[in-house]
Amino acid sequence: MITTGKNTILILLVCLLFLTECNRKITESDTSASISKTTVSIGYASDTVTLNNEISLNATATYLLKSDVKAVTTGYITSIQIKPADHVKRGQVLFSLQTKEAKALGNTVNQLDSSFRFSGTTKVASPTSGYVIMLNRQVGDYIQEGETLATISDENNFGFVMNIPYEYNNLVCIGSAININLPDGKTVNGNVIKIMPSLDPAAQTEQVFIKVKNENFPENLIATVRFVKSSCTGLCVPKTAVLTNDFQSEFWVMKLINDTTAIKTRISKGIETDLWVEVLTGNIKPKDRLIVSGNFGMNDTAFVTIK
């Protein structure tokens, strides 16, 4: 009878322990279900990324030299062989002029002696190769000797002018190869051929002329030139993982310590690009999992669900 009683007590104790364990699991399940979890995406810290600290400057397409086509005699314009925006070659005839005296004589001289072959017409040729950017006269106008008839942009003096701050003048020198990035996504290769010996007094910038092959770029086209000031290879984190306060005096990332928990980890930044941020100090190691989306406004020790 005593043995039977002990067995009964033992069975009751086992049942009690079983019920207690079930209640504990149910309680944990309810607690876990009540915790709000944020759905996030993750990225990884890396120590194999090379970062370049760059500056970007504007460069404007221009013709350094524009040549005026001038009248070589006083008289009337009898013909014009060009229109605005036409491309002309050096030595190409652009205007025909006739003096007042020749116009008054007409064909009288040839009628007296045809061997003279007198026309009284003077040809005006282009002094350079380029594009007609200004046409000042029309047929029939009476002009004086030396008067400007048209203006030609000198295609041999086409390039991009860049204003570079004096503090970066060590980045360029005569003969330096420069890549010019156009607004349409194309890149043009050029070389520095001139650096002006004076500075803009207000901006403290100096003008650099970059010679490129003229591919009929429009004047005043604004392109960009990028220079690398410094570069480094070290521990980096994705830029979208870095958070900051309103004053941008502190920076941190949300690092996963397991599949459901992220902690706030402070860092100090170095070089920054569009994709990566160099980490100078902070408890970050290569391959650490960092939250890159869904991290805005997240508190320390946050519960998350990885997307």
C-alpha cells in the first residue's frame, strides 16, 4: 500500500511538472507574438573596398580665339557665300566687294579693251577654319575698309575652360591628361595646354584650358571634371547603414547580434562615397551584418525580421 501511494505521488508530480512547462511555453509564445518586429534588409561590412575622395569641377566649352573677317577695301558688298553657323575653311572666299569707282565704270573698260578683263571685284577670304558665329552685313551694303563683316570661331583654339581653386592647383599641370564628362554621359579625353597666371580675386580660382578634339560641341556647354584628392582601402560599411543625429555630431549603425536582434553601434567616419563610408573607429568587423533599410528611427536593441 505504501508503494502504491508513492507511485501515485510520483505520477502527480510528473503531471504537475508537465503542466507547468506547457504553461511556460504558452506564456513565451504569447510574449514573443506581442513583441513588434521591424522588417529590415541587411548588408555587410567589408575591408576590401577602395574609396576615392573626389572633387568635381565644372568646365565650359569655349573658343579661345574668334577671328573677325574685315573688309579689305571700301565699297559695296556684291555677294555673300556664307550663312550663320556655316563651317568654313581657311582661305575660303566669303564676300565679294566692288569699289564705288568700279561700280560707276561698270563694263566700260572691257568694252574699250577686252584684254584688261576688268571686273573691279575684290574677294574677302576666311582668315581661319571654324564656324560663322556672326554675320554683320548683307548684299548691297556700303562698307568702309577695315570694317568687320563676320566673325569666325577658330576651331584650332576650341576646348574647355575650368576654374580650379588654388588649393587644388597641384592636381593639374601642363600636359596633364583630363577626362571630361559630358551631360549626355559621354567622356571626352583632353590635355591641359594652358594655365592662366592670374587668379579670380573673389573666388581665388585660376583658369585652366583643356584642349580636346572638336567634335562640333556647342559653345558654353557645361561638363564636369573629377579629381581624386586621396584614396584609401580599409573597413567600410554601406552608406545606407549609417545613421546620425539632427546635428550630425554622432554616427552609428544597427548591427545584428543574432537573427532577430539589432544593437546600436557608434562609429566615426572617414572618406565617404555614394555607396560606402570608411569606418575609422567602432566595434565593426568585416562580414558583420548591418541593417541597410528599415533602420530609420530604430532604437537600441531592436527586434527585427530579416526580409
